[in-house]
Amino acid sequence: MSDSKNTASDHKWYSGITQYQWLVLIIASLGWIFDVFEGQIFVASMRDTIPDLLNVEPEHPSVAKWNDWAFAAFAFGGAIGGMIFGVVSDRIGRSKTMIITILFYSLFTLFQAFVQTPEQLMILRFFVAMGVGGEWAVASAMVAEVMPLRVRPITSSIFHASSVFGTLLAAAAGVFIINNPNFGWRYGFAIGVLPALLTLWIRWKMKEPEQWQKARERAAADKTQATGKFSDLFAPVNLRNTLVGVSLASIGLTTFWGCHIYGKNALLSLAQKEAMIAEDVPLSPPSTKDLDKAKADGELTEAEWTDQIIELRKEYFSVRSAAFKKHNVKGDEMLSMVLNTLGGGLGLVLFGWFSNRLGRKGAFMMYHLLGFACAILMFKFLIPNEASAWVLGLFLPIFGFFTLGMHAGYAVYFPELYPTRLRGTGAGFCFNGGRILQGVAFFGIGALALAPGDKASYLAWLYLVGAIVVLFARETRGQELPE
């Protein structure tokens, strides 16, 4: 009987999992939770951090540019870290590398609390991401290697779905720390050092997977079986898997940062408009027609015209920000973030269930096609047409489910594509190599200074590209991990 049938017929999917296997899943998930927290704490604070460093209002055009560049720096750091630490985990072991990566992202997150310029923040975001990308590669490989075939898709989905708690922790930090006048965004980054304590538990409890130990023994006896050999990812036997994996992750990560997370703007934009109407603030910046005419008639010099334009816009954005603070639109943003995240978490958890029934390819196909439909509906129709708060609130979990759920497939699928000696290297390269395209996309988007809704609408089409990529993927449902 196939593994998928066994899983479908066994109501107690968790039966037979040992205490140590549960421990590995818990520790790996905690590491990933804090991974995501370190990434999302910037999302929770980006309306505060960059404006404070630039000494401008949150709606100033330069803020969006620097935020996009921060996402790009994080993407490139994750790509480099995932590749380096994936190789390291194949060579020195999973648990040792996990300790290194957690210390890496914890300490550099703490250092962000002391930055004085946006440039300093960009550099530290790069180093934080190196640890984040590396930890995922190690943890996903370890969960796959420790768990039995029957439950591997489900436990790998649970592992990746634990990211939801990291996002919720970041949202809570946004409400109770970053948005608290007694603390602020610097304290939000400072608490990021706490995951370092997890390394003590890892050092005490975790051991290297038996499969990895056997792979090391084979490597000692046969040089062609060397562990962590990066070039082997592009050997003919692995090339197809590598290209498909990197393509899927590139699409998933770019749409996550450029489309999924802007679900938080659903209720925010509605609340902002209501706050502006309540405070008699114009919905658009004041016209500069009179100043332009005065300049054309020679009544204003170029410098005087520029100064007055800046002052006019500064005054407008200051009044608008005051209206937003008075009506606490930040609360609506956090509510959107929570609803979006809860739906996404359910989508992540259920990827393993869907992949057992539809196959890995079928599950990826479903998520990509429905993710595209949800993104177009959200950013082309619901938000622009000012759908009511209750409609948006009901749709946000569905939007989150399908625009995020395929990410659990990376934890399920990528470790199944490579033998043990390359598992950390391959999974790390596929998942984090995808950040390179994400980084390139966000540097370009930052230069174009697109509005979040426009950005999300353009990037939504990548979900359809993902559905095409899936057609070239290899099916791995019901197969043991390659040795």
C-alpha cells in the first residue's frame, strides 16, 4: 500500500512518533519562529524605523524606497546565508550549524537597535538574513531526516507553518513595544537577542541524524560521495531539481514580500480614509498649480519654488499623520496582519495534507492558481473599490491561505529532491537562492517608487508563472528520502 493511502487512512497520523522526534520538531520550529520574528519585526516597525532615521513623516516618498531596499538587503543576505550554512550543515552537522545560525541572527538583530542611519540598517538586515536563511536550510533537512516517511509531509508542513507564530510575535511587539511611547522601534529590535537562549537547549538535547552520520561515513570511504559539494547541485542528475526548486522559491519569496504582506493594507487604507474624512484632511496632497504659475511668471526662483513645494507637502503629511494617530489606524493595520497571518498559517499546515492527496505537484499547482486569483481580487477590486471592513475581514484569511500556503511545500519538497550528502546544501540553495530574484525585484521596485497596491498587482502574475514551473517538477509523493 502506498504511503499516501496509509496516511489518508490513518486518523492518528502522529502515532508512532518518538519523544525525540517530537523534540526535533519543536526545536526546529522554535528556530524558524524566531527566524520569522527577526524578519517580520522590521515589517511591524517600518512605518516608524525609516521615518525616524530620515527624520520625515511615514508617508514621505523616500520611506517606501528605503523599505524596499531593506527587503532587498534581507533577500540577498538570506541567499548568501542559506547557501553558505546549507553547505556547512552537510559538512559539520545539523545541530552545530543550527547553533551558529541562531546566534548569527539574534546578535545582528540586537545590533539594529543602535543604528543611526538607513545605510547601517541595510547592512545589518543583510547579516540578520544570513542567519535566517541558514537556519531554515538546516532545520528543514533535520526534520525531514528524523521523521518517518508516513508523517514527513505533515510534520514538515507543521515546521514551516510555525512561522505564523513568529509573525504574530512581531505583530504583538508592534502593538505593545514599537507602538508604545515608552519604548519604540529600537526596543523591538533589542528583544531579538532572546532566541540566542535556544542554542543552550540545542547543545544539550540534539544529536546528529543517523542518515547524516552514514553519509559522512560514505564520504570518508569514497571521495565521490563528498558532503556539501556545491557543484554537485548542477550535475545532470540534480540540475532539473535545482532549477525547479530555485524557480519556485524565487516566485514564492518575491510574492510574499511584494504581495502577501500587503494584505495588511486592506483594512489600513480604509481606516486611513475614514480618519482623514473625520478630521477634514484632503484625501490627496494640495495642488501646486499656483506655485507652478508663480515660478513660470518669474515670481519665484527655482530654489524658492522647491522650498515651498517641500514645505507644502511636509505640512500636508504632518496633518495626515496626526489624523492617523488620533484614530489609531495602526490598530487596523495590525488586525489585517493577524487575519492575513492566521489564514496563511492554516494554508501552510494543510499543504502536507493536500500534497498527500494531490501529490506535491498537484498541491503546488492548486496554491499558485488560487493565490493568483486571490491577489487579483484583493488588489484590483476589493481595495480599489473600497470594499467594506467586514468583507475585507472575511476575505483576508482566504487571501492569506492561498498566497502563503505553498511556502510549506518548500520544507516538504526540497529535502526530498537531494541525497543526504547534499540535502542541506540543496534545500538551502533552492529556498534561499530564490531570494536573489526577490532582491533584484525589490531594488528595481524601490527605484520605481511604486505604491504598495500597484506593486502587489504586478507581482501577483508571478503566481501564474509558478503554476507553469510546477509542470516541470518531479513528483516525490510516497518516496523515501534519497540516500
